Amino acid sequence: MTELTQSVRLETEGSVALIIVDNPPVNALSWHVRAGLFEGMSRAVADGASAIVLICDGRTFIAGADITEFGGAPKGPGLAETQAAMEDAPVPVIAAIHGTALGGGLEVALCAHYRVALGSAKFGLPEVNLGLLPGAGGTQRLPRLTGVPKALEMMTSGRHIGTAEALECGLVDEVVDGDLAALRAAAVAFARRAVDEGLPLVRVRDRDDKVLPARGDTKLFADFRASIAHRTRGFLAPEYNVRCVEAAANLPFEEGMQVEATLFREVMSGSQSSAQRYAFFAERAANKVPDIPADTPTVDVARVGVLGAGTMGGGIAMNFANVGIAVTIVERDQESLDRGLGVVRKNYERSASRGSIPAEAVEQRMALITGSTDKADFADCDLVIEAVFENMDLKQSIFRELDTICKPGAVLATNTSALDVNAIAAVTSRPESVIGMHFFSPANVMKLLEVVRGSASSPTTIATAMAVAKRIGKIAALVGVCNGFVGNRMLFMRGAEAERMLLEGATPAQIDRVLYDFGFPMGPFAMSDLAGLDIGWKAERSTGSTIRELMCESGRRGQKNGRGYYTYDPDTRDKTPDPEVEQLIRDFATSKGHEPREVTDQEVLERLLYPMINEGAKILDEGIAIRGSDIDVIWVNGYGWPLYRGGPMWWADSVGLAEIVERIRTYGAALGGRHWELSPLLERLAADGGQLQSFSR
């Protein structure tokens, strides 16, 4: 055995050389890994090896680039040199793959002459998720191996594929069952067979049989662009990936590599990739709570209770059943329970029909959900989540009851989106076990979980909630108690200004369009129509004192009856601005003494977003959020803030805090209102050249 670098060693089995990477935790392509691979190839050939196997220790093959090196000074041999050493080796090179071969890891494997993989391995080029494209020849080699349609789909989605799919499309040559030792034995056997049978040294770069069918086929690429247009709206990286695959289909390899290099430099230096890479690290930072040590004991959550089988409660229950955790879901009556469980079943059946889950998973997951109309059945639950409507008296009554039912040590969580978690905890004898777990609708789909620590929440309760979030695949951010917590508190500011601009002359369609063009999936009024204008509205208490009350009084309920701020096509749900609504708004504004005027799109954008930035700074100053990047995690994953704009704190820094402060002062003087009162922290950071995204108390 020869140690080549701190992370790569060279071993032999007879005449077969094995280059072994050991760079925990995921064998990232750090500079010393690249140096070791380059040296290992050279030394193996010089020592007379008949074949070379590249394999990794630990739980995975090379899982990708070391992104901590992005933007730093180059060190060690470049990846291209390492790849050339493999591709141009005079003896067979076999990549032995287990775990994941992603990004740069897959690009390395593509330079081997053959690929052998464990049946559990995964493959992908997920750079698009960081606003990038594969920059080491992946865009040129993958289509030559898998064909253009498969490469387009993989590269623009970032999706990981399994070995069955990889074998079918030609990405791997042999699949092996067993463990890492079995993989090693199979790869060595394959290497010896390659030598004995004189198998050709296949350089993927030289192949064109898989790309020939797409050469000159402009319709193929046009159709593909159309098919992903909605999903990738606003993002540059998917389009740049498509252009690279077009180059692979239509140009010689070296010319395609030049296209890849040019486009890679553009996206790498652009704001979108900076924002997406920032978001990547922000999500990981959000899981770290400074005052909760990593070794804090947690509650072993084997059974979860959910109170409420409505849209939210059913979705919450699905999260746990999806990962094999038993759930007891309680409703007030059998009819409501049956209806809720029926919706859960339909959701699973829909997923199975789309191929998202195996058909047998429907019954497996439903079997984990037990329905009841008796809260006493929560007695054996380790975590109970209340998911009833927003009423403090009701929630306090429920928690008094849960306090008498649930076993000692059980975590009691409320799904409230805005109410005081401390006031809910105060009615129990165990406030240290109470916490907020604010899921977002639909709870079985949305990534975000706002974990709300009460003033008495214990370290174990907090650590348990954060660990559970990770277990069920959520992105959790820990926040403090205030009205609306982080996300909704900032949203309230945007909503207040949107309503005010209606009175001044802006239309619902204009306001929604400005936010849509910024990158949000929809604006505030389209969102109101989707949720239902009559949520919380009571005809007997309506006084026509707001636009929303007038809308409801005139029979407008939103999408549910096809009439809201917009009218909706009953079949397609396409929306059209409603002149009657615009006249209703103008008449109401006149009755309140407002003179209509032109409101520019730039003013709309500033008045919607700058109060949010200001409120975010206040939240940070009060310690409600741990760090500025946590606010961005919440808004990107829970409220539709466009990922390629990083989040409200990151975006504010990119605009310039001094400029934002000046505009807030101007609007505050002209308009008044609490949300225009300048945050002292924002003012201080603007003066000192600081940043909101990196601020932490």
C-alpha cells in the first residue's frame, strides 16, 4: 500500500492497481483528492499495472465537488488534468461506484473506460440546483453515453437516478449486489476480464452514436424547453444546461467543451449562482442552534399524535407515515375523520398513479395511520401536534386536556401560524415540553418547518423538534415568539402595503404581476383567491369597511366559486382581471377620500418588499431569528421567494442597504405607518457597510 496524499492511497491485487479515495464524509473532490488521483494514475501505469480500479472507502463514491473551494485560489492539479490521466490511460480504468456519484464525482466516473456499481448506487449532475452547470465535461460526456433526452432531463432537473435506470441508459456497464467488499471484488474481476478479453479502452468523449439522432433536431430542443418552461421560470442555469447539450449533439467534443467553459464562467460569476450557493449553505446553517449542543438528548419519537384531520392535519400525518412513523390522528367526529382519511388516501393514490411512490406504498402508509375520535388515544404518543384553526381559547383548552392525557416527557406541539406559544404553554403543567411546529400548506409538500421556541421550551424539546424535522425531510428554522413569528410577521407588512396601494390607484393585477415578474409564483391577491376570500369572514359581522368584506358581501369567494379579485375559467382555472372588482375598489377608495393616481411598477415593488426588509431587520434586532440567513431560508422554502434571488436579506444586501434605508425614510415621511418606522439595526448596518444576510446576535 502506498499513501499518495492525505486522502488517496494505492493498493494492488496481482497486476490490478486500486486507487482508493478516503476523504470523509462524502469523498468530495478536494484538491488533495485530485492530486492523489492524478499521481495514482501515473504511478500505476509506471509500475506496470495491467488495469486500474478507482474505488472509494466510506459510505459513498465521490459525491461531488468540494464547494468550500469555490471562489478560492486554485490548488493542486485541475480536475481536467485528472480526468485526462484516466481517459488517456493505456490500460483499462474501471470506476467502482457505491453510494452516490454526483456532480464532479460522476464527471470523474465518466472518464473511466467502464463503470461497475452496487445496486443501491445513485447518479446525477445536480449542479443546476446551485445555479451552475457541470464544468468538467459532464455536459458533453453524459449525452454521449445516455443519449440526449435522458441527459437533458437529468441535467435540468438535477435528479438522481438509480442503477436500474443507469444500466438501461448505458451509464453503467455492470451492477453488483452486496457490500463494498463485493463491489471491490467485482470491479477487480471486471478489470481482469477487460485485460484477458482485450476490451477496447472506451473514451466516452469519442462516442457519437447516442447523440447522432439529435443532431440538427431543433424541434427536440424546442419541445424540451417548452416542457420545462413553467418549472424553470426565471432560472438561467437550466437554459444554459440545454445549450451545452445542444453543443454536445451538434459540435465536436473540443468545441462543445469550449461552449461549456464559456457558459460555466457566465453562470459561476452571475448573481443567480451566488444566491443559490448561499441558500445551500444557509439551509445547513439553519439546523445549527448555538445554545443547543449537538449531543443534547432527544425524545425517541416512535408514535406521533395529530389533532385534526383537515387539510393541515392530514398533510402533517402524511409526513410521518412517509418515513415509517406510526401516527394517531384524532378528529371531533367520525364523519370528519373519515373525510380527512379519505383525502390522505387520495393523495397517496394520486402519487402512486404518477409513479412518485410504489403502488404498494399506499396501503403500507395508510396502515401506519390510525384514526380516532378520542384524544385519550394520544396517551402512548411521543409527540403530539395540534392542528386546529387559529383560536387562542380553543388551543389553550386543547393543551389543558393534552396535559392530562399525554405521558411524561412527550413533546406537545402547536401548529399555530401566529399565536403566542408562551400563552399556550402556560396553561399546562409542563411548559418546558411545549413548542411550536408551524407546518406550511400543503404540509405533505412544503419543505419549511418554522420551529417556535417558547420561553420555557427545554433544550431536549427544541432538539427533538429539530431532529424530527430533519427525519421527515423538512428544512427547519428555529424562531422566537412574536405575532406571526418570522414569515407571517414579514408577510403582514407586505399585505398592508398591497391593500393601501389599491386605494391609491394600483390594481390587483398590477400588484400581482410585479411580484410574479420578480419571481414569486403568485402575488397577494391571486394568493387570497386561492386560499378563499371568506376564510374567517362572517356575513353577520360584516360591515363593508374593507375591500375584502365588500368582495365577500358581493358573493366573491375566490377560486372556489370562480369569482374573487379575478374571474376564473371553470375548467382551466386561468384567471382574468375583473373590471367589476376594479370599479368596486375605485368606488371604495373614493368613498374614503382617496384620489386615484398612477402607481409605477418600481414603486409597487419597493413598497411591497422594503417593509419586509425593514421588518426582517427588526426581527433580527429582537433576536426572534438567530441569523439573517435563517430568514432567507424561511422565505425561500415557505413563501415562494425566488431561490435565484437568495431570500429577502440576501437580496437587500445585493440592492444596497444604504439605498433601501433612503427609500424607507422617503416612504415613511410620505405614508406613515409602523412598518415604515426605520429599523435601528438596518440603519446601523447601512452606515457601517454591514450585511443583513450574515448578521447574527
